[in-house]
Amino acid sequence: MVAASMFLGLFVGLSLQSLISGMENTALLDRLIMLLGEIAILVPPLFILNQRKLSLTQVLPLKKVSPITIGMSILLIGGVIGLVSVFEVLILPYYPVPEFLEQMDATLFDGGLLANVILISAAVLVAPFVEEFLFRGLLQQSLFYHFGSILPAMVIPTVVFSLFHVGYLFYFPAMVELLTLGLLLAWLMVKTGNLLIPMLTHALFNLSAFSGLFLGLDEETSSLADLGWTWIVISTALFGIGWFYFKRMKTVECDDVYLIPLPHEVDR
């Protein structure tokens, strides 16, 4: 039932977004439908929760975490963002960015102030909340509950998360980054048991990506010399500190979280 509601939500959201295809529309309408499409993804799961008389807080994994853990997650994603830029510089000569992605990036912020605000809000606020709620909140925790194993609970949502961004899967470096990000978010989920950590990490990653495109930083960094060794060392250090901190943490077993139970499993 969890998977069915999640996929129904994805279908609803993507169907709404597809309404813009083949239509003459402004960039503002494009961004608005993108935002509404993301929000619409939540409708089927929330409807089912309401039918089962469950509140959102009853099904979200929100184990208590310390401020240090929050800070370390910021350090970790900061290191990841830095190392992603190193990866892109190293692999770009072998895998040039395809034309459709270049065109999409080039026109991303051409819609004016309001369209850009909606775009950034969708990417940095709405998408991390919606996608983490679905993939790391509903799907990952439910798979862990049913399989009793971390591996399928991490891998399956990561694959679905990547397929949700299918346009980028046709470009090998982007596919690697998507899968890596998905696994990192899943790993942070099993280490902290708090969905807010993957949400924060996801939001910071998206903010970095969109800021780079908006400021045109990608055009200024075509070699390791452009990045500088200071950038590489600091990124590696931040990643190492964050990774070591979370590596030492015990896995949080959310055995008390049973998401969207079947009708007969709900107390009447």
C-alpha cells in the first residue's frame, strides 16, 4: 500500500507537469506547474493517511538528533558538493554535456524574477520535503520494516529516486551523481533516524547546484587549476570529518515506525 500510494503520487505529479508539454506557455507558467506538480505528489499518500486516521507526525521518522549531528550533516554535504565539482571537472573531457542539458541549463533562469523565485522555492524547499517524505520517509522505512534489512531499504528508494529524475540518467556523470546522492541520503536516514537530516542535506545540495547555474560558476571552472588545491583539500577534509562522524554512529532501527498500515491493521 505504501508503494502504491507513492507511485500514484508520482503519477499525479508528473501528469500535472506534463500538461505544459506541447503548449505555448510562459516561463512563469512552466515554473508554477512544476511547483504544483511537486506538491500534487503528496496528495495520494496524505489522502490514505487521512483515511487510516493517522497524522503526518505518526508516520514520519523523527528520532531526536543533536545540534552536532545537524552541523556534521552540513559539513558532510559541503564536502560532497566540493568533491562533486572535482568529479565533474575530471570527467567532463570524456563525457561532454549533451545539448539538451546545456539548453535546459542555459534557459533555466530566463523567466524573470517571479519565475526564478518559484523555481528556487520548488527546488530548494518543496522538492527536498516532498521527495524525502516519499523516498526516505515512506518507502525506505516501509521496506526496512517489511524486509528487516537495510540494503534493499536503501537501494530500492535510491533507484526510484534516480528514475524520478530520468532526464539526467541519459548523461553518465549526472547518473552517477544522482545514485550517489540517493545512497548518501538513505545512509543518513539509517544513521540518524530523523527525516529532517536528509531533507536538509537534499536542500543544500539543490541550493548549491542552482546557485552554480545562476551565477555561471560552471563556466568558470573547467580544470583543477580553476578550482584550486585549497578548494580540493577543504572539500576532502569536510567530507572526511562528516563521514567519520556518521560512520561511528550506530544504525537507528525504526522498528516502531510502520508506515501507512493496511486497513485491518488500524485500531478501530
